[in-house]
Amino acid sequence: MDYTKDNTNGIEGRGFTIEELKLAGIRRKEAKSIGIAVDARRRSKSEEGQKINVERLQEYKNRLVVFPKKAGVSKKGDSTVCQFFSPYSTSPNQ
């Protein structure tokens, strides 16, 4: 019988490295707060893999929508209603 390890599946890993987060411009604490898994023990072995992961992080950050915790108080990085509704669509309050 021929036994082989089943390690050919495309598992993405347990999180992004701190170096990948730095290259993408995301702080470690910010990453955890917006739902990005961080693995401090993992090391990037290849330049190609690191580049792909940085691109994934930047793409995720561009698509990310962050709402303020309190209705009237917004902080840096929070989204506004204007970014989601065009002048021709109905507003969320109507």
C-alpha cells in the first residue's frame, strides 16, 4: 500500500504575519479589531507568498466598511453615510 500525507490541500493558515501587516499599513491592534487573524509565531518563507498576502490585506482593507460605535461620534477611519448612498438613491432614514 502506498501511504501519502494529505498536505496538498490549500489551507490558508492561522493568520497573517506581523511583517505582512506592516507592509500592508495595518497595525497589529487594528487588525485584531477589524477581524484579521494575526499569527505572531508564523514567518514568511517566500517573497511571493508574502506579496500575495499583502495584496489580500490591502484589498480587504479597501473593501472594509467600519461604522462608528456611537451614532454622533466618528473617529478616523470610520465610514460615513455619503460613501454608501448616491444622491439618486433613497436614504436609510426614509
